[in-house]
Amino acid sequence: MSVSHSSRLNKSVRDQYMKLPQGKYVQATYIWIDGSGEGLRCKTRTLDKEPKSIEDLPEWNFDGSSTNQAEGSNSDMFLIPIRMFRDPFTLDPNKLVLCEVLKYNRKPAETNCRHTCANVMDLAKDSHPWFGMEQEYTLLGINGHPYGWPENGFPGPQGPYYCGVGADKVYGRDIVESHYKACLYAGVNISGTNAEVMPSQWEFQVGPCEGIAMGDHLWMARYILHRVCEDFGVVATLDPKPMTGNWNGAGCHTNCSTTETRQPGGLKAIEAAIEKLSKRHDYHIRVYDPRGGQDNSRRLTGHHETSHITEFSAGVANRGASIRIPRQVGQDGCGYFEDRRPSANCDPYAVTEAIVRTIVLNETGQEPVDYGTLEGSRKDHGTARD
């Protein structure tokens, strides 16, 4: 197996140091999205006491010229803490701190999609939008080949791997279970996991989360996934089509409901929301991956449980549609719908913002409305399960 050199270090030696007392001090690891809009960066600082809320955490800064977010002549960027989690790697009382990035002039960095998302969620707060996102990913060896696949070939065709059991059906379950437990410890609102259709491909679900919390929790779950994989010496890729050919791609199916859709008779509101979404298909496709639809064009082909990228469709229990209404929702007459278009490497802030703009704020056309900066839009700072 192709695993990293670091994973082969003697972990019992590391444990000797990790057990040392740290007195009154606390390690706070600040985490942010870099200039790619996909990658995560982190660095750690010492605090004199354990922070009890996000307000106890100081702002910090970093070199934006090394993260593709600034020029070297004006490289300082601000890290603004926005949500705090327990640290499953160095344990209590240490913290993981998710941050927004601001430029030198304190305006949001180009890949800071949280800022506008917070404004939109504030406008839609009376509708109480809930989200659940299904994050698919693929485990790779350090050589870029799917973990557990034959070095010079392919496993058997798809069929036995989805929710599979057995050494010849699933690869990397230790990583998956470690990630699950680490998320629970941290306070991430993780709700489940399963093996996916392609071997070495997995999925975890985060939610339900209301409003801006959806993006916060999914980004932290991604960070924890990458850190767990680092310990095991493998790579988790969110590429929406890591293997060409007759293999499923990777998405981030997004489930959404509002107060109206959850009430008895809410199916009518779901159908109305789908009608609104059908008229902004191009806008949503543009937002649903970091490259304006280019990544999703490799995945949304009309095959392998996807709709075609140029077509909008909807149906009950139809996994080949853009929007799926779960069969149980159809029977109950209320609940939620699933948008199956977002790619695995989407920005959850951008995805949830786009959905709310269309179905709650009733925007039309192919461009988002500029609402400006709202007072109080950044008030949803919090700890993990707020």
C-alpha cells in the first residue's frame, strides 16, 4: 500500500509527549479556507486559559501570499474566529477554531463565502432553513491511486460495494470510524456514514443544521477528515470524478427544508420550491462547484445516478434527477427535498446561500441580488452544537 512516510513514524513515541501535562495553558488551532476555495490551512497558538465562548478567542493573522490570498508586498490577512470545537487530536481543554478570512482592509477575502451566506441566512431566519449535506469522498494512496485497488488494475465492477461488509467489499473502514468518533468528540453535528458505490469511496452526513451552521459544521468535518487521513498516511480527495470510466463520481447532495415544507401539507411548498429552482438551473450549477461548473461537468453526465448538467429534472425517489423528493416525504405530504447537483468539492456556504436565495428570498434571474452588509449578520458565532 502507498502510504505517507509520516504515518510510519513510531506513534508510541509521540504518545509519550502527548501525555505530558500542559498546566493552565490551552492550544487553539485556527483553521481557515485558503485561496483555492477548497483547501484548508491551520496553525496553533497558546492561550492562557480555556476559552468558554467564541468571544474569548483573539483575532489572529497569517501570510496570505503563501496561501494564494494576497501579494507579498501586502500579505497580512486577518483570522476572525467564528465557531469553536473540541480538539479530538490533542484532547480537552484544547480547541479547534474555525475562522473567516478578511483582507488588509477588513473586507472578506475572495474565497470567504461565509460572509454573504451569513447575510442571506439572516434575511431568511423566519423561515428557519434546515440543511443536511451528504459529503462523498474517495480514499487515495499517497501515489494518487484509490486505496485498496490493485496496483496495476481495477477491482470488480460496481455492485457489491455500496454499504458493503467484508474485506473484499470495503477499503479503509478504520479511517471512516476514526473520523466519525473524532467528529462526535469535537461536537460536529455528524449524523451518519456509509460505504459508497465505488470501492474506496465513502460518505458521511452532517446535519440537520440551521442556516449558517451548516457550512461551519461541514467545513470542520472536512478538516477532521483530512487530519485523520494524515495520521493513517492516505489522502481523502473531494474530486467529483476521481476515476474516469464506469465508476460513480462524488457529490455533496444537499437536503433542505423550511418551516413551510415541514408543516402538514408542506409538499405543495416543496413543489413550489422546485419550480423556483428549475428557473435558475444555470445559476445553481455555476455555484455548485469551485470552478463555475467545470468540475461538475465531469460528474453530471446523466449516468451513474446523476442528471445531465444542462438539464433540470425532479422526481419522487429518482436518483437520476436534479432534485429528489424522498418517497417518505411524498407519502407524508411534508418534509424536505434533496438537491443532488452540488459537487463533492463544493463550498457549503455557497450552496446553502444559493438555495435560500432562490426558494426563500424568491430571487430570479442568473445573478444573485446584492443585499449589502446587514447589522447583526455575523452574530451566529458559537461553539460546536449551538
